[in-house]
Amino acid sequence: MALNCGIVGLPNVGKSTIFSAVTSAPAEAANYPFCTIDPNIGIVAVPDKRLDKIVELIPPAKVVPATVEFVDIAGLVKGASQGEGLGNRFLASIREVGVIAHVVRCFENGDIVHVNNKIDPESDIETINIELALADYDTVEKRYQKQSKMGRVDKAMQKENEKLLPLYERLMKCLSEGIPARTLGLDEDELAAVYDLHLITLKPVLYVCNVDEDGILEDNEYVARVRKIADGENAPVVVICGKIEAEIAEMESEEDKKEFLEAVGLEESGLNPLIRAAYKALGLRTFFTAGSDEDRAWTFKEGSKAPQCAGTIHTDFEKGFIKAEVYNCEDLFKYGSEQKVKEAGKYRLEGKEYVAQDGDIMFFKFNL
């Protein structure tokens, strides 16, 4: 799975505004559909209070946070699966991301055009889901026809088709009704069998409710409707005021940003939960290295073992891995220093089979 998050939605829901605020890299934003044609890409630091605490306890010369990539993909419209509104190009861009952040407009503003001339979150979400499902249906149907044809002349393929064709049929039935493939709850073997189809609707999704200033502190009717849909898909929801975030992004000093957030009643920028949600949805977790030279957050895929984590620092670390010295950052916060962590018996040696845990602080021993 690609390790990035694609921001999608109908035109004029605030995708590019949110992307620009997240990345502080201005994407073209205007009050007309299809302003974004080629995807914009930005690398974003992952906000992590744990790293801040580690820096306090183990002061370094340099601090490096984890990062995640965001992609601003142009707005989809009804008929995109048949190429409407530059649909083919947009769908191709979505196929290349690992997680979909679906931005839904949840505010009224007569000065900002809605592509359907009404604010209706259910309809907006359905439009996107249908177009993505129909694009996937076309992909599965083509593979089904090819697989069936090959099975008629290849006996080995006939046995494979006994498992594959019923799976394809389940997918086509679901997708033909505009329902995302992820709702089928495919098991690991089934997911492996269809991996090479690169289905868009199998990707994890998180919903981003773009609200006005009045909706940032308390859910409005539109946000409540999005939450209901998200609950049915077991998908996370993040509420953001794109207008506020755009204003914050233009401020130069952290002090000004903090004062502004306090003035509007927020503890942190709404972008932080979005970045963390995307990072988590991608199956990414964080381990740390800490010392006087550098405190750094490193990204690893959930379930990775110690040698693989070592390899994120340098391939030689993985090749020559011997062992890892490990303790969790929560123990550092509890005891106050690495020495006291050791005295408490929380500092340990782990071998090649150790499955890294989110928040581990690790030091690798290797030999070349």
C-alpha cells in the first residue's frame, strides 16, 4: 500500500484550502470547479507530543519529526467513472494513494458555489462512492472476463478460478450497487487474491468535515449526518474549519498561532488530528531514537520486527542486525531519565523476532 493520503471530494468543498493549510504549500484554490487538475503533493510533519516530551528529558542538538505525504486530488463529479470532468485522470491519481481523506462540505455560504447547488453531505458522499465503485466495477469485470476465458483452456487455471471467480462475483455485485468494496470485510487471503487489482474502494477512508467558524466547537446538523455514515463504515471523522486553518497557516510566529487558537477556543489546530488520523489509517507507527546529537521519530509499518525498523535508519543496520536495546517512551516519562528506566528494569535487549511497539525508543547493535 502506498504510504500517502489523498484528499478527495466534490469540487468546491475546501480540499485545496485544507491541503494548503496542512502543508503550508499553497495549492491553487478558487471558486470554480476543476481548479486543481494535476495533483499537488506535500510532505507534512506528524504532530507528536511524545517527541516533545523526549526532547525535554533528553535534550538534543537536532529534532526530527516523523512525516507523512498528502496529495491534493482534483474534485470528482457525477460521471467521473466514465471520464466526466477529467475523471480518468483524477481516478488514476486516487489509485496511487494509500488512504483517502474524503472532504465533505458542512457549511452554508451563498458566496461559494456548490457543484450541485445544495448542501447535502449524504448526497455528496454517495456521489463519490458511486463513481469510485463504478470505476472499480469496470476493473473487476475486465479481470473476471479475462480469467474466465483463460480458465476454459488452462486446467491449472480452472482450479484457481474456483476460488477467484466467486470472489470477483461478490465484488461486482457490491460495486454495481455503488457500495465500496471495503464494506465486504474480505479476509487476508481474499485481500491478497485481489491485491493486484488495486481497487480504490478497498482503501481505508477517513471523513473530513469542513465547517464554518460557528461549527468548529460543536457539531452542526451536517457533521452529525457525516458521523452517522462514518459510524456505519467504522471510519474516523475529523472536523476542520478550512477558513480558520488558512488564516493560521499565514501566521509567521508560533506565539501568534497559539493566541489565535485560544481566541477561537481551540487547544490545537484542527489539522493535527487530521494528520495523525491519516498516519494511523496508513498503518504507520512511530519509534524513536534519542541522544545528545539528535532526537528523532521514525516511521514503521505496524507489525514490523526490530530488524525492519533498523532498516528504516540504514539498510546496513538491517543486514547486520544483532540486537536492539529497547524501552518505551512512556517509561521514560514515568521515571524521568534513561538511567532510572534501567534501574527500574524497563530497559531490555530484544532480538530479530521482536515486534516493535508504537512509542519504543530503540538503539540498534549491528555488525557488517
